Amino acid sequence: MNIDFYMPVKIFSGEGCVSANQNLFDIGKKALIVTDAESAVISGALEDVSSALDSLGIGFTVFNKIRENPLILTCFEGGTTARNICADFIIGIGGGSSMDAAKAIAAYASNPDIKPEEIFESGLKPSLPLILIPTTAGTGSEVTPYSILTIPAAETKRSFSVPELFPKIAFLDRRYTERLPVSITRDTAVDALSHLVEGYLSRRAIGTSDIFAERGIRLWAQCITALREGEFSPEDRDRLLVASTLGGITISHTGTTFVHSLGYSLTYYHDIPHGRANGMLMGEYLRYTQEYAPQRVSNVLSWLGLADISEFAAIVKELSGSVVELTDQEIKAYAAKAMGSRNVGYSQGEVTEAVLQKVLRNS
Ligand SMILES: [Zn+2]
């Protein structure tokens, strides 16, 4: 059995893990903290990080211009800011958008001569070291080498990935997720589930990634009632955060599948949050995959405690709560666009444009 695995991120978890391990921030003299307008402050993470940096005598500047679906130009600007303040490491605090932007900024900072779009090309100099602190439980970006950025000129999102983008350290404290609104908690939880399920059903799944995926799916299953009712105990928040990180570890090896490739168009053109977009497609994805990997699909359902794919689709749809009507032209265009992405090939079977069109039509 193949268990080859690479996961270089030091993970610290539990209540108060930032303050308890503040010496670990001593990896440079000046930090750029990358975040959005609110989450670092509301979650309490910025307060913990700034007091850790103060106590070590490390200077820092906060760059809080990141918005949902970060634009490459904002990240390019962040890279310039990092160089201007002579930052020698980057701290990302927030959801997937802030953490992915922190990765891009770490890469732009150490590659002053590239144009914004050249970040997707090979041969970049190693990025600045990164510390990531999630304030949502969904993306798993704190343990992956991926950064997903929006390119308005190409009307899509694109991912870049180099091994140096693995953060040095990830801090997981569920208290930072406790003030999230119910809708964001649900959307991000569905994203975590999609990473776990797509990773487990991927052609690239191996013995090691399966262990993380199974554990994550079982933890997620324990939160189904809380997600439906919209009431979360500290234990639920903890389970969702750990499930999300386990999903990140899984896809750091397997990558995602066509669910993510198709979902990007729903996010870009219809403004549907990333997790919700995946959720809308996952029922049909399981129906498609069942033909090629029936035992794996049935394992997923059994770990979730669900009877069949219809029950799975109903729950994910209930949590997503949004419906979008696509025209025939849109369906064709999004399927064609998704075919250009590498992750489509990680799905089971032979995915064609017709398969993707059918998934969109039936979702
Ligand atoms: Zn995702």
C-alpha cells in the first residue's frame, strides 16, 4: 500500500495555543500581518498575536485589505508593502481568503521583479516564511501549499502551489471561530466536507490520506445536528475546526476534484460563497462517482450515518440554502472552463464536458 506523504506544517491546537506557544513567533524581526477588515479583530486572534509579538520585541504592520475571493492585484500590493516595511515573515489571520492571500503576499514579497500574473509560473524564489491562524473552519488552507486567487481579466480563480507555500506553523484555536455567523459556519463546514469527500474519492487517494479523510468525515458527522439547528457548542466548534484541518491535510496530498473546478464559476459569476457552491454540486458528484468507486461512496455515507445519496444531497442542500438557475449557455461555458483545470483529472472515471454539463444540469 502506498503511504508516501509530506506534511511539513507544525500544528498547534487547543484553547489559548497562540499565547501558550508565543516563542514560536520568533522566526524574524518584522512581520506583516495579512487579514481582512474584521475577522482578526472580532475573533480575538489579532489581540493574542500582537501581544505575543510585543512580548518578543518583534515589530509588525497590519495589512487588512483582503476581501472574499482575493484579487491578485491586492496580493501584489501586499507584497510591495511587505518589502517596504522590510518584513521577513508573514502571519495570515482569517478565513481561506486571508490565508491564501498571505501565501501569495509571501511569494510576491520575495520576488520583486515579477508581474502579478507571473506568480503562476514556475521558477519563483522561495516565499517568506508563513504562520497561519484560521478564524473559520472550512478551507484547511493553514496546512496546504495552495493559494487560490481571483484574476478578473481571465474571469476565473486560479490556484498556484509550490512546496514553500506550506506554512511553517498553524495555530488552531476554536475560540477564534465562535463569533462566526451561522451562514458562514455552514458554508465553510460544507467546504471542509467537500475537501474530505473529494480527497477520499480522488484518484490520488492513498492509505495515508484515507486515514485523515475518514477521521475528518466521522468528526464532521458528529456536527450534523448542530449545523442543521445553527447552535454550536465549544465541542462542535472544535470538531469542525479539526475536521477542516484534516480536510486540508487530505487535499494537500490528493488535490480536489471537478466539484471545485465547477464551483469556481458559480462563485465567480453568481457570487455564491465557495463552500455553498461545492455543496450544490456534491450530491450529483457522489452519483457520478458511485459508478466507478461504489465501495468508497458507500463508506462516506456510512461514516456520515446517512442511508443513501439522496439523504446526503438533501442535507448538503439544506445547509447551503441557495438555488441558482443556470441557462443552457452558462452550463456549457462553465463545463468548458472547468475542463481546463488539472483537478478534473483527479476525479474517478473519464470526465468529459458532457459529464460536467450533466452534473450542473442535475444539481
Ligand atoms: Zn474548497
